[in-house]
Amino acid sequence: MTYARVVNASRTARERARAELVSEITAAARRQLAETGAAALSMRAVSRELGMVSSALHRYFPTRDDLLTALIVQSYDALADALDAAAADVAEPAGRWRAIAGAVRSWALSHPHEYALIYGSPVPGYRAPADTVPAAGRVIAPFARLLADAHAAGALHAGAATAGPPADLERLRAALETPDLSDDALLAAVTAWTGLFGHVSFELFGQFQNVFDERDALFAATVDRLGRLAGFVP
């Protein structure tokens, strides 16, 4: 075996070891999220749980904000994976919209602390870096594909015309890669998407307590109403 191959094999082993330790660190941090919340996330507590000295932990995550960023990116990615799986092989717009919406709710209810980290109250003193933007974009990608596919197929049902901020809509239209989508359709889609997360947040954070007991039925009705607004549901 040549020297170069030995060095490459050694580097690969170190990379695997590093990846495993990073996974252990973020898993411990997620457990702390569940116990104390993101604002109280402590590097010292994470290192203590793992039996590491704080200086060793800082070699992987120099600051608490770096660790928070890793948790945020992982949470976005996990939710995006769930939405991709739910939307796969569902061509019909109404069915795909319901599948995506259901996956958002299921993931949120199964991972409440991760959902709160990315869609709950901002963590005091933390400013999300640009590293989180691509991961956040992955979450909306299945919805954007649904919107583009339904529009291309002529399957979007027209709604009432509304006024909107043209400059912002042009930026959003470019981001969603739907250049010829009308302002009305774009605003309706935004309302549907934000309404979905608003409903999920209300349920997850206890706002329906002592108000609605039939949560599944309420969610299904809300999703269909939002889907009709966006034009996915006839």
C-alpha cells in the first residue's frame, strides 16, 4: 500500500470519528432542548453529559450559537426529508397538498422541541447565519414544486383578485421559479402556506386547549380550506 493511500485511509477514519462525535454532541443538545429549551442551551451541560471537557467540545462547536445553528439546520433538514417523502409519487394537486400539510403536522407533533426551535420564539441574542438559509429553503421546496406543477398543468383554480406588494412578489416569484404566476395566485399560495404553519403552531403550543377536541377533523377541514384558497383543492 502506498503512503498516499495510507494517509487517505487515516483521514477517512478521522472524518468518520469526527462525524460520529458531532452526531453525539447534537443528540445531547437536542435532549437538552427538550429539558430546558433553546434559550438555556448550555455548552457546559452538553459536555458534562458526554463526559467531555468543555475545551474539547469547543473544538467542534466554538460557540453556543454554532451549536444552535447545527441544530437548526438539522431540524430543517429532517422536516424537509419528511415533506419530500410525503409528496413523492403524489401527482394530483389536492392529494399532494394534503400529504405535505399532513407531514408538517405529523413531524411537528413528533418533534415539538425541534419545531419550536425553527418556528417558535426567537432565541434571545441569537442571529441565524446564512448557513441556515439553504436548509430552510428545502422545507418550502415541495410546496414550490406543487405550485409550479399545478400551474403548469392548468390545475390551479382561480380565486378573487387581490392587491399585493409588487416588488416583494417579484422576489418571491423568482425564488419559487414561477415567473408567470399571477399576483393573486402567489398571494393565495403564501396565505395557504403560512396558514398551515399557523394552525400547526396553535395546536402544538396549546392554543386549541379547551376549544377544539377533534383536532384531526379540524386540521383536515383547515387544510382543505387553505387548499381551496391556493387553488389546489376544487
